[in-house]
Amino acid sequence: MTVPAGPLAELAARGFARVPGTTMTALMGEAGRVAALAPFFASWNRLETDAFMADGGRYRRRRIANFSAEPGVPGHRRGEHRPHFQAVVHNTLNGGLDRWFAPMEDEIGASAPLVALLDLGRSMADALHGPQSWFVEAHQFRIEAAAGAPGYPTPEGVHHDGVDFVLIGMIARTNLVGGETVIEDDAGNRLAQFVLQDPLDAALVDDPRVKHGVSPVAPADPALPSCRDVLVLTWKRGGVPGA
């Protein structure tokens, strides 16, 4: 896939880029059309509760898949289901243990939109860091909120993920206020803050250079259901851990 010059230049200059959903869907080609995206987006209604929240919260639902990519070999190959692990230094709330989340559904893991987003993200990861053996994780998140019970997209605070490149794509905001994406440097200086609002609005993050986080969310109408759905894709050099 062709590397998008504008976002890549912004990434190289600032360590992050914000890309409108209209640009993302155009880059995805046929996979960015409504007919392909509708069943992909609908899968967020089938996520399972995250039971590993050290704060006791039950406001997060998720599924996960992992993939590998090798230099000179097109595409990503899905790996066997495995736990997600983050060091405590990167996730002070939930780090330091293997977290077994529900697997991404097979048809979603092989769907045209996910394949296109993986290829697009890899093109930028390769351009930033050079072609690598990549270990890739795909995270589907739903953060739920209710009156008097906000949801926390990043309960660990502003953080590094401990990877090399991150693509965060908005899926849907339903009856929601808050959820502002924050970008900071390691000294805590605020570099940017913005809301991913529309479908596939994206934040691209050169993770070793900058930290990211998201402010809490709450329902706009307290009498109605409220949630924030996002897809997070990460690339980490070195190939599949333990392989």
C-alpha cells in the first residue's frame, strides 16, 4: 500500500498525526466503502467484558487478535490466540500480568477493512522505522458510560504503549461527551488535544517519541446508553514474542 505522504510527514516532524476519517476511507479503497464497513463496525456490539481491570471497573469491553509481518512478504499473518502483556512501566494500573481477552471473531480478523487498515499502518511503521519483523496486535475497545459512572478509555493515564507505532481509529461515539485524545512528550508538555469524532478519524503515534491518553467519557443524555468504540492497532519490532 502507498504510504500517505501528508500523515507520514507530520509523524516524522511531530511524532504523531491526526487523520480525518474521509482521508482514511479514501486510502482504504473498496474496503473503506459503507458496504464493507457496516458489518465491521457492527462487530463492536459483540465484544466481551474486560475482567482484568485493577480498579474493579466493568466499563470496558474488548476483543483482541495478533498478527505477524515479515520484510518483503506482503500482508499480515494471524497468530494463535495469546494473552496481552504490558510491563508495569507502560501500564501502571493493569500491567505486569498476562491478560486473556476474548479473541477477535475470525470473520472480522480476515475482513477487508481490517486488512486494509493493517496494510496502511504497516506502510507507515515501515517508513518510520524501516522494514522489520513486526508483531502486531489489534484491539477492539468499547468504553461504556452511565449517569454518575464515567468510562475511562485510558485508566492508566497518559502513557507509552511500549511498541513502535500505534494507529487509533474511531469506530463510533454514541450519546457521548468527553473522550479527548491527548498527546504529550516525556516531560509532560501538552503537544496536542483533539476529539476523534467521525468514523475512522485516526490518531497515528510514533510511540517511542510521544505519549498518548484519552479523557473520561460520560453520557450526553443520562437516560440513554452511551459508549465509545475504537480500534487500536500496534506494531512492535522483533516479530512474535517467544517465537
